[in-house]
Amino acid sequence: MEISHQYVKQRKDFGRHPRFRDEGAEMLADIRPNEEHAKNFVVRKTISTSIQVGQQMSEHEVNTNPVVLVNRGVLHTEGGWPKEIDCTEIEQVIRYRKKVEKDEHYIRAVVALCAGAEEVVKENNAIDIYEQYWEGDDAKYSTEAAAAHTLTQLLDPSPSRRGAQYLCWHPDGSRKVAVAYSVLEFQAEGAPSDSYVWDLGNPAQPDSVLSPTSPLVCLNFNLRDNKVLGAGQYNGQFAVFDTRQGSNAVDATPIVKSHRDPVYDFAWLQSKTGTEAMTASSDGRVLWWDTRRLGEPREELPLAERGVPSGALFGAVSLDYSPAAGPTKFLVGTEPGNVLLCNRKAKTPADRVGASYSGHHGPVYGLSRSPFYPKMFASCGDWTARVWNEDLRTPLITTAYHTAHLTAIRWSPTRPSVFFSAREDGVLDARDYYLNTQTAPALSTQVADCALTSLRVHEGGSLVAVGCRDGTTAVLQLSSSLVDLQPSEKAATLAMLERETAREKNLEKAQKEAKIRARKDAVAQEPAAAAAAGADAAADAAIGEGDNIQQLEKEFFESTM
Amino acid sequence: MVVMDDISFVEEAMKRLHSHKGVRATVVMNADGIPIRTNLDREEANQFAALASQLTGRARRAMKNLAAASVSEADDELQVIRVRSKKHEVVIMPDFDKGRDFCLIVVQDPSAHQPLFSERAAGT
């Protein structure tokens, strides 16, 4: 066993204390500068480093690939027959049934079930539990703020970026939308020409494909046979597709007789057969076709303004045909910025192009007649949207100038005072002249980062499809305040529009009177000037006026002192 | 209790059921979805039987799952499904008790019933 003892004492407590004293300098070492080392000297480079005090954060967004879901089901219509019985043999079936009916279980069960069912039936006969009491008088104004959220986005499956130029909802109210894809820039070629019909239930894949010979610029479902689509092509042809007969066009107009520019808009006409259509193009013509005989146009209308004999044609970029306003009347929006009211069956051929409404500073890209008041229509071009009355040459309502161009406009089919417009900066505006102020849109929602090109409202009023320049089509669901008809809205909106009409009429009249008076004054002044006798009097009057002003100024300064 | 083992009881019960207002059709089917007794034609009866058996199967499972959550209702059972449409009411009476796996479907037109309560009140 090791015995250890630790003895601890601090150094200062033992040994001799140091003694310090002054002494002369003593050389310990002499290190001379080394020239070679000096050559190796390198000036340190400035290095910039960054220091971040706050915690670094970053945000990532991932758009996952859409999952393709397929529903499959099996329906056994024939019940589970025992294997020794062939259910197609009537005799065996009858024998089997007889056997079951003799079963004691069966009798008991059925009698018990009948008693139960009888009770239910009696209940139904005694009182209607689904009866609606106090029907019809729940007049309520919507207080909900206008809103819209994106339901789904339909992506152009082709890799090249084409614009979703034109949209059309399926006419029977189902959630299908046809989209025309094309690039409208000059000499932009090489893009695929397929367009698609989408079903909102399956946004991952198009419902059907349309393969035209040239990209589609506009397309519409036939009003009578909704399996048939008409489409205007970039090369000026009008083609007819039948979704039952594959993706290629069933028939198309011959190139020689077609438009020479892209068919910017077209409409099916209200007719007994439902086969007539009219197309409008920037070559300045409107052509009528019958799909039963597409060899040549039924009729042709050059878009020249009335009374201008020069023969200069207006290129059409939009078209509105609503049977409510008259089955032969239609509106054409033109490139110079005026809207032409045309009538196919005018008294004389020269009268077919009627009134011209000018005001827009650029092409009228959107035209929409109000579904409630056939005389009113809305147009959009340059930076504004305007509402017009057919009888007046000046707009009733002009919106404030936006910073971006407007590309499309549509009225709400359910509310008479609401219309939607699409802008080139990706914003969709909804204007509500009844529940909201007239100066600002009720709703402005950023739908996409790129320009919006087209817009269509579903006939139910709650869905809006918006096409973008990058080929996506966004479908938005509107809040009920933008959809449900408000009590007494129709009458109030009509009163508002009529008031504006009266105002514009009065202004027009006043302007005309002022013009006449000015002309009269000019006529009256001429002899007066010739007489020259009144010159002195006029000078006197001028002096008198000067005195007057001086006196007034004096009075003013006195009153302010 | 009278022992009910004669087919005449069934006939009688059915007759009584049909005597009520608005009763349009009845189908009796077994657990395998085979229509045993009906006043519909073959196609229609098959259609009813196939769809109703699927519906009852699903509804029953749903009920069972709901009931399983609470202890007190563990032995709950589906009794009746009433499907009301604009024009008809389809009453589906499955019978899962005691293994008597038959099912009765009654199609009733509720608009043929007695005047509405409000109408009656107005009339008197």
C-alpha cells in the first residue's frame, strides 16, 4: 500500500524574492532585414465576406404534376344466381322463384317488410315533409363582398407557348369549355395548330382534340347540335368540326372564297336549320356561310362606313350577334376603333352598314350586347370599356383609363348591372353598377402574370373562363354577390341607363343648338362689322368694362382688408 | 301469434301495400340481388335490384362504421332508405335481422297524396 502525502505551498511563500534594478541595454539578438524574404512579401488581397444577422429564409413553391385519376366501376345487372341456374332460361328462373317463394323465411320477411314499407307510404301520403312554407318573399340583398377564386387551370398541352385566343362554353350548361389556341403575331409560324375541348371534371387531359389545317382564332359550339363546332382559322378559312367524327375538320370553306386575313370572330345565326354562320375578319368583310354548302359564301358585306365613297374598308376584330336585338342585326368592332351597327336585311344594300359609334382610340377587341336590355351594349378597346345605347352616338358610361389595354368584355348573364373585362396586365375586372360604386370595379383580381386574351362567362353566371397569352385558361368561381340577381335590380339598372340616355340626348341637343346659334351670330355679325359704325360704341363699352373691373377690384380689396 | 307460413299472407300484404295512393311499383329481391317478386318488367326490376343492393350495401357499411364509434350503438342496423327525387320516392327496406336477407323496394309517387297541409288549412 502506497502512502502519499500532499504538501501544498504557493511559490511566493518559499524561496528568494526577486529583486529588480535598473541596468543598461543589453543586446540579445540582432536580426537584419532579409531582402529575399522581402521579395516574398505579398499584399493580402481584399476579400469580401458577407454577414447576415437575421435568420436566412427562403420560399419555394412546387407545382406538382397533375395526378391522372380514372374512375372505373362494374355494374352487375343480373343478380347473383346460383351456379346451377341459367338466368337466361325463363323456365329455370320461374322455378327458382317459386322455390324461394315457398320458403318460410321469405314469407315472414316479406310480410314484415310490407308492414314497414306501408308505414312509410302512409307517412308520405299523410303529410308532405318536404313542403315549402313561406315561399317567395325572402327578398335579401347580398352583403358579401365580391370575390373570385380560381377553380382550375387548363394548361396548353403543346410545348410551344400559344395564346388561348378564344373560349366557348358548352351550350347545354355542362362544365365543358372549348379553347382556340393560336399565335396572332405577324409571321409567327411553326406553332402546332391543335385546339382542345376541356371538361372541368378532368383538367389534366383535354376532352377532345380539334386538328385544323391552320391554328384556330375563334370557335363556337353550334346552337342546335352541340356536338358540332364551328371555327375561324388563322388563314381565313371557316371550318366545321364534329366531335363524333374524329379530330379533323368535317368541312371547310375553300381558301379562294374565304377571308384573306384571320377570322377574328364568328357567330352562329338563329335559324330553323341552325347551319348558318357569319364570319368577320380584318380584311374588312363579313361573310355568311351555310354549313350544308360551304363552297361559296351566301352573302358578303364590305365594312365601309356609310356615305364614304372612297371604299376604304374597316378591318373587323370583334363581332356580336344576339338574336334578342333582332335576328338580322349585329355589331362589328373594327380596327380603327369604331363600332358598326349592321343589318343584314336592310332596305337597300347601302344601308346594311348603319350607325357607326366612334370613341375608342384603338381596335375594339371586345363587344357584348346586354342580355337584359337589347339596346345596350358594352365595348372595350384601348384602355377603357364603354357602355353604349344603340340610339346614341356617344357612350353612356366610360370607365376611367386603365394602365393596361383591355382585351375582352362580357356581361354577366344573370345580373343586368355586372360586366367583366380582361386586361393586358393579367387582371380581371368585374364592374357592378348596382351594388358597387360606378367609378371603380367591384372586383379586380390578378388572374395571371401575362396578358389576358379572352373571357367568357358560363351561362349559369358563376363561372368565368379567362384565357391567357401563355396558353393557360383559368376558370374562376365568382362569389354569390356577383351571380344572384338582386331584388329590383333590373328596374333600377334600366332607370340608370335611361337617365344617362336622356342626359346624353339633352347634351347632344344643346350642342346642336349652340352650333346653330353660333352660325346665326356669325351671320349677324358680318353686316355689323361692315357697317363699322358700332366701332366707337364697342370701344366705349371696352373702356366701361375696364372701369368696372377696377371698381370691382377696389371693392374686393376693401372687403378683405 | 299466428304462424305465417302461407304464400297467401304475402299476397295479402302486397295487395294492401298496392292499395295505398301513389304506390307505383314494388320489387322483392333476395340477398343476391335477384328479383323474386315484382310488378315491373324484367329489365327494370333487374336495374332496381342491382342499384338498390349496391346502395344498401354501402349505406349499411357506412352506418356500421358510424355506430362502431360509440359503444352504446354498436349493434345498430340500417332500417330503411328513403330516396326522394323530384317525381318519386323510392323506399328501400332491407332486412338484415336474423339472416332473413330479403329486401323490399317500393316506388311511390308522393305528388298523388292528400292535399298539402297548407292547402287543407286554406280549404277549411
